Amino acid sequence: MTTEFDLGCATCGGALQERSVDAESLGVGGEGTVPVAECPECGDRYVPEQTLHRIGGRKRT
Ligand SMILES: [Zn+2]
């Protein structure tokens, strides 16, 4: 199974690192933090599919 970490950064090709960010900062609401893949080179962030599923399960409007 291919993950965001295997693909690397789509912008600069850098190796992505896992980080935890506030769910709120992703604009999804919810509580606590969610894991994202962040590029240390250019700062781009990628949300792993598994995180999206988690967000979807907790999203409130
Ligand atoms: Zn990058």
C-alpha cells in the first residue's frame, strides 16, 4: 500500500515527515490533533487518507 510518505513531496520531492497538528488548523474542526505528512523543505502538508477517514467520522457542521 502506497502512502503519502512513500510518494514524497509533490512540490519539491522532499521526504515527508509525520507531524501532529491541531485538527482546528486543518479547518476540519474536532478536538485534539491529527497526523499529517509535512515537507520540511517547503512546508507543504499532506493529509494521509487514514486521517481523512478519521476526520470524516468526527466532522460536525
Ligand atoms: Zn516540499
